[in-house]
Amino acid sequence: MKLELIRDTFTSDSTSGRLYVNGIEECYILEPPFRDVKPRCIPVGQYQVQIDTTPPHLAERFPNYGLMPHILNVPEMEGIYIHPGNFPRDTLGCLLPGRPRGKHYVAHSRTVFEWLMLLLEEATDGITLVVSGTPPRPVEKVQP
């Protein structure tokens, strides 16, 4: 199964883009800003994803989710997952799915996450995530 995250919106507060599953747009993804310091979005590249037991640091926040997609071998980052969340404050680098999206949020994240998990659990040949998109120029502070 191929996941493709194409980032298209960059601000000093967040990064967002569209997530495709086997070529079909399924949702939006919200991440931290595109920057060199943590929390930040994951680097552009290709990653393997495996469905793992929800780690303890996320299990407290999401006790009803026994499994979550774990993005493996992200350079200089550990414990990167796809999990529910609506705002940049809800992530330290993980991907937050939702639909629709606004300037610095995604909506209905838990529902979209559950739908995405149904799709990912059908993968029989592994899951690959391809991430693309970098800011066209330095990101400027967005005024509220």
C-alpha cells in the first residue's frame, strides 16, 4: 500500500497537506511547522509504516486505540505515528489526519483516523509513505 503526503500549506505555526492512499485523496494531514528545531515536520523522503501497538506516551491520550501506524526510521526523530489531533499543539512531529482543514487545524480527526486505520489494516504487502513538499520561500509569521 502506498501513502503519499503532498504538503501544500506552510506557516510558522503549522504545515499541512493532502494524504493519498493508493492514489486516492483520503484526508488532510496537519504537522508542526517546517523548521530545523523540534517540534518539526518529518523530512521529505520515503518511509516504511507498520501498524504497532499504541505506545505508552500516546495510550494515555487515546486509550481506545490499541494500534496506530508507526512511521519508521525518520531521521533524527523517534516515535513518529499517525494519530488523532486537531491543532499543532497536539503533535511533536506526528501526522494528524482530518477533514476539512483550516489555517492551523484539521477537523473530525478521530473519525478520519478510524477510517484511515480501516484502510491501512487491509494492507497485505506493507505500507510505504512518500512525503513531498517544501516551502517555496522562508516561512513568515502568520498574523491571527
